[in-house]
Amino acid sequence: MFYITTTHLLQRLVPGTLVVNDPFWVRNFPEKLLVLDYPDLTPPTAVARDLDTIRAFRDEHGDIILKPLYGAGGAGVFHLPQSDRNLAALHELFIGLSREPLIVQKYLPQIAQGDKRVILVDGEPAGAINRIPGEGETRSNMHVGGRPEKAELTARDREICARIGPLLRERGQVFVGIDVIGDYLTEINVTSPTGIQELERFDGVNVAARIWEAVEARRG
């Protein structure tokens, strides 16, 4: 509710204060739910609160990633192979802490080669970095020790950006960071995505300047 309330307050600051991403659509674009609009771009994904549904998903798809729907920074992200016997205990823990459902995705072994963060400005890709998980980790978030590396945009990355870009532009999401593992889109982040400092360091891309140009263009 703190997050939701903040978006309402940000709406009241416009236009007197610059708010880069439209707060209404920040609130209505939950980052782990927006990807459900693009099932052909994403790994198998389910949103559920009941344990039977999550178990059935793992039975169908094998190893899974289980995470809180509104988590951030890699907090509460678990890799649960089919042999792992902690699913029920973790489910009890999550359900005891929150009334929200969980999100479960098919585990992508390509995470070992990194989780690519692609930065989009007004729906167009500005560049990408790769984030390599630390030793013994599944999570690649820099917040929990992921190592950033220089990365190039692939044809698949550009295909994903071309698909989601028009919607982002239409809904006033100027500054967006998407997560791509292998060939799959896993999240569309609209709440102050990380990665622009690393992108500037690796490729010399001034993302902040591009964001400002996009905002000025929208103002006419």
C-alpha cells in the first residue's frame, strides 16, 4: 500500500514537478504481471496463491523459480528443482507474510550465462548490460552480488523491444528496463530500473540525456 499510495501522490505533483514515468501506468503495470500480455516472449509463467496449482506447475515444467509478486532486488527469489522438498514450507512462509499471490516461472538454465538488462527510452532500446550471478547464486541482481558485464543487443532482444515498445510509449513509460534470460522476457521494470550507470560506463550511452530528450519531446 505504501507503493500504491506513492503513485497516487506522484500523480498529484504533475505537471508542476517532473515525473518521468506516468504514475497511473506505473501503478497499473505491475512489473511481474505485465509480461503476461506476451506469453510467446516469456517462459511458462503462473500467478497463484494455492499450493496445488504451484505443485502442478512444477510437475508440468520441471525446475521452477518462485518469487513474491511485488518483490524487488532479488529478495525472496528461490530456485526449486523437482527434487527440492522445501516447496510446501516456503509456500507456508510466503502466505504467512503476505496476502498476495506468488509468481512461478519455469527455470531457465541460461541464467548461468547471465540475466540481460535492456534499457528502453520511450519504447526504443538504448543498450544493454549482462548481469552474471555470483558463485553459488541463482539471482543475478547487482543488489545481491550480480556482476555487470558489457553486452550487445541481439536480434531477439530487438524483437522483444519492438513488440513491447508501442505499449510503453502509449502509456507514458519513458524509462524502462526489461530482463531477458536467453531468448525469454522475464520482467518489464518501470520503477526506476537499475543499469544506466553501467551502460554509460561500458558503452558511453548517456541514458539520462536521452530520457530528458524524450520528456521534452512529449512536452512538445
